[in-house]
Amino acid sequence: MSNNTNAMMGFAPALGWNSWNTFTWDINEQLIRDVADVFVTEGYRDAGYEYIVIDDCWSLKERDADGNLVVDPAKFPSGMKALADYIHDKGLKFGMYSCVGTHTCAGYPGSFEHEFQDAALFAEWGVDYLKYDYCFKPRHVSGELLYKRMSLALKNCGRDILFSACNWGEDNVYEWIRESGAHMYRSTGDIRDNWDSVKELALSQLGKQSYTGSFCHNDMDMLIVGMYGGSNSDFIGSIGGCNDIEYKTHFSLWSMMGSPLMIGCDVRKANQATKDILLNPDLLAINQDPEARGAYRIKPEPQWFHTDDVFMLVKVLTEGDLAIGFFNLSDSQRELSLQFWDMGLPYASGYSLSLYDCWEHKELGVFRERYAPVVAAHDCLVVRAKLVK
Ligand code: GAL
């Protein structure tokens, strides 16, 4: 049996779609095929989105007599292999879901003590990505060990399967996840389709920038862009969604902070504003920058004046440019003053910065020493800065 052959798997943050945020339990093969179709016809694939992932609730509640997981025949009558073939034929990749525990969070069989058997089955079906959750974990076993176990099973199952760990940031995951072999790891509890949730998750990961990078990306949870309250789960969607400015800021934060970008809305019904956000090539380029450096935070001057929900993020890009995000997560308009010396660029260097607006897609001009945009409540400005003499 051949082992892992794709040495680049997990190099950049994963881009794709996941069924959970909008559909939770209500999934079926036609939906998944439709999403794959839309990925091609609406330009998601060409923009770099690659993985189509089925989350929880795809199996029967019991394993078969041989201990294998069984696909729910009512939801997926053609079986997973046929669905994987369909997705692969479109030039896309296929993801599935299981759990370290005895059961998944929704109560279906988990992979505990079946890790190698399940990995082999996923490989047989043509799975390219496994999301691995943290519910129903026997308390006497360490989560760290169980992620190591599934990682090893996947790396030796005969197929390249990207390993997406999902333990919600618990048990000091930052300290052990990279060496477990996971290509990405959830660092937060579940996102909900509202502004408070976006803000809470983003603030919780500020300062964690050294815990992300190639082959083990900090996954801040799936995107809610374009959902507008449209989840069939009360937990995720009950408060009614965000406006487009807030979705833009959410996408900018996740892109700048190097999170995988897994779309969570119903892409079959996405409006133009949603597509403009999800398909923004300038933001995607920042997210996918080869060096995958974490973004560091700078407090605007004067520092005593600003609350912690007003900040700049700076990401050093491979070719020497800087991606700079001016984020105003507070509830009133703010001026965010960035002094270039805070990024290593003193006046005496002789350099200025030529700024390009990544949302308006236009040059803003050349600035020396400082730049201080006024940013509306819940909004942001993301620029790509080039050093010029
Ligand atoms: C949660 C997980 C969600 C989703 C859900 C499925 O634990 O964080 O992203 O996968 O389980 O039941």
C-alpha cells in the first residue's frame, strides 16, 4: 500500500465548502452535487476553492456486522464512492467527517478504536479530507493521543487525505497539534451567524499568530458569509445573520489571520455581494501567501485612546509586500493611525508605502511615515503595501 504521496498537501490554508453551517442534518447527495456544479459554474473552483466537505449526519446510527461505518442510503443512495467520483470529475476534492469519540456530536458512530479501519474505508471511497471532531471522547484517554492515532491512520491509508482536527481550541491544543500531523486545527468553539460571534472568535485568536503556518493552519471555523440567518439550526442562525459590511470584515479577518476558508452558506443561492466577498482575488492571495506567516497586531495611536476591538493586523508577504488590515470592530466610527515605524519602516529609511485597496481594487497613493484612515463601525480597510523610494 502506498503512503502519503502529496508532500504539498496542507501547504496553504484549505479553501472549500462545508455542509454544516446552513444544512446541519439535512444533507443529501443531490445537494452535494449541486454545490460541486456551482463551484465550477460560478467561479469558486477557479478562484482556488477546492474541497467539498460533508459534515456530521451522513451515516446510519450503527456500524455493520464487520464494524464498518454505513452510509445513510436515504440521503446518499448512490454511495460515497459515486459522489467522490462526481466531485473528482469536476476537478474538485471530497471531504468527510468523523470524530475522536465513540459518537459524533450529533450522535452518529465516531471513530474511537476504529481509526485504522475507518481511514481505510475513507480511502476506498476516494475521500481527500477528513474533519475530525471532539465529542464523546472517553475521559480517560487524551485527545492529543487520539489525534496522533488518526493522523497516523490517515498517513498510512493509501490515499492523500488532509487531516482537519476540530477540538475547539481545548486542552492546550496549540502546544501539541502541529506535531500530531494535523494539517489544520479548530481553535475556537462553533461560529454562529451573527456579528458578536465573529468578533468574539477573532479577538480570541489575536496574539496566537505564532501558532499557525504551513501544514498546520489555525482554523477559526467555517465562514458565515452570505448566510443572512439562513441556517436550519437555531444555534447557528437564530439571531438573524450579519450585513454585508460585517461579512466583508469577517472574511478579511479570516483571510489576514491565515485561517482556512470553508464557505458555509448555500452557494446555490449566493447573491452578488456574497460572491464579491468570497471570490475577492486580492484577499484570497493574502490568505494563500506561500510563506503563510501569522499576522501581528498593532494598536493604533494614541494607544490609550483605543479599545481592544480597534486594531491593525500586519502580514508579511513572501515577495516583500505587507498586507495591512485596519479593523474597527467597535460600534462607532474610528480613525486608525498606523505609524510605519511600528512595522519596521522608519522615516529615515527613505522608503514610503504605496497602498492598494484590496476591497475597492484601486491604488490609494504613496504615503510616508504614517497612514490614518477613518473606518466605519464593524468595517475594515485591507491594503497591500509596497515599499517605494
Ligand atoms: C461541532 C463542530 C461543528 C460541527 C458539529 C457537527 O463539534 O465544531 O463544526 O462539525 O460538531 O455535529
